[in-house]
Amino acid sequence: MIGVPAGSNRLYSCAGGGQVSGLRGKLLLDHCDFSKIDDDGIDILSNYTRIIEQKDNRTLLVQAKNSDYRAGDRVELWDWQHKKIRTNAVITTATPNPDGTFVIALDRDVVTERVGVGVGMNFSRESMIDGIDRLVNVATVGQETIIRDSKFQVFRAKCLNLKAANCTIERCTFRNSFQPAISAAPEWYFEEGSSIRNFTVRDCTFTDNNHPNIVIGASPITGLNGAKPAVSDRAEHTSYDSANILIEGNTFTGYGTTPSVFDWIWPVGPAIVITNASQVVVRGNTFGPLAKGVPPGTPKILVMKSKETTITDNRDVAR
């Protein structure tokens, strides 16, 4: 059990269940209880780091930011203005500097467009919208994550806040949680990535969770109130980086009830929201009625800026 101990009179745990960064192996959560958690139940991530300088076609100077860079790691170079992957590469050497930067040598030529130290702290609105290219180490989000037969209840944040590749969630229960029960998407404000890939949510039960219960992908405008990144809707600027998603056999009741206080792209009403994704299948799920006050005709499954999506054999999706 992660949270309030059995027999305790505490109303809730004053922190999250766990944050997993630098995961290089496999993670299994089996028959766990993450109830009465304040912050994210589980947050699996790698950090986006600013590219300060491109020294030559295959060498970058980047911020360290607690990142674990090793030869052989696969990294992604991100266009931070449009929030999409520009290219992949493999590290050949990673050399730390005393000033907290790394010199990263890559196995292929890469192209950067906007580099520099930037302004503002990490985890800030300034950082979210500075447009400076980022590097993210996808070797540190785990080889495989399996979460099964577990319970989640979170009062302030997300039950599962995942950027892990090769992730399966099965036969879990999510109840009475404030933000989306499952968020599988980068977080620009906190500079946590990467996009989700090879992701399955199967045979889970979602009961009385606010907002959409499953959120896949993330829009470039996602963030806090205030200035947003300068983006366009042109095809070459649209990300489909969250890929190979399966959502099947789940049951949803009491969802989509609260407008987001954080100005995330979480519309009121839908149980599932999919954005900036590809190769998505949503099938065999069962939906309760829309929340009171939600306009009739609001889709229970909302798909935006995505491609290769299949929605089939869902029950009561039009009721």
C-alpha cells in the first residue's frame, strides 16, 4: 500500500505515490493500492534538456538537469516551438562538464534550429514557451512497464502520469480522482517526456473521476494560463508522436465533470481524449451517461489532430 496506512486516521497522504526518473529496466506494479494520494500516484518520466550549442553536425552541448546520459542511449531531438520530434539518434560519447553541462556526441548528423541557455528557471512558463530545441533520453523511461490489478485514488493530480514506452495497464481500478486517471503525454511546463508509445489500457474500471479519464498525447498549447507557444496548424508542424495505442474493454462512469483549473486541454464531457497521436485503437469499452450539465451530443471519445485511429464496438458510446 502506498498512501495512508491501514488503521490511520489521516485523511490523505501529503505527497505523491512515486516519481520514477532514470528507469533503465522493467517496472512491475502488481496488486498495489495507491489510495488517498495527494499528488500523482505514479509519474514515469525523462527530462527534456535545453540544447545550448551545436558544436558540429554530430555534437551538442546540453544542460545536465539531473540527466543520465550514456553511450548507446537513444535520444530524441525535439522542436520545442511546435512540440514535436525532429529526429532520433544514439549517443556515442557523453562527457560531463564541471559547470553542469554535457557534451553529447551522436551517431548521425542532426539539425537544430533554436539553441541557447534560455531565460527563466526550469519548470516555468518562460521555459515552456522559449522555443529552444530540447534533447530527451528515451533510454531512461524503462524497457517495459506493467501495472495490473491495482487501485488508485488521487485527490489533486493524476493517478498515472506516464511517459513510459511499452506500457500495459490491466484490471486496475481508478476512483474519485481529481485530474485524469491516466495521462499518457509529455508535460511541457514540467519538461517531462517523452511521448507515449506501445501503450495499452485494458479491462480497467473508472468510477467518479473528474475530467477525461484517459488522456493520450498533448497539444502544443497545453500549459498554464498565460502566454502559449507560437505554433501553427500546418501539417508539417503537427505531431503524431504518441503512437501504437490500445484502449479496450474498460468501463467508465461518472467522468468529465469538472473544467480544468490549470487550462490543460481537457474539455468537459468526454471520457477519453486523444490528441497528436497515431495508430490508435479504442474498442470494446462501456460508457455510462454524460455528466449532468454537459451539452447533449458531447462525444464520449474525443479525437483531435490524430491519424490512423479506429473506434469500434464500444457500448453506449452514443447514449
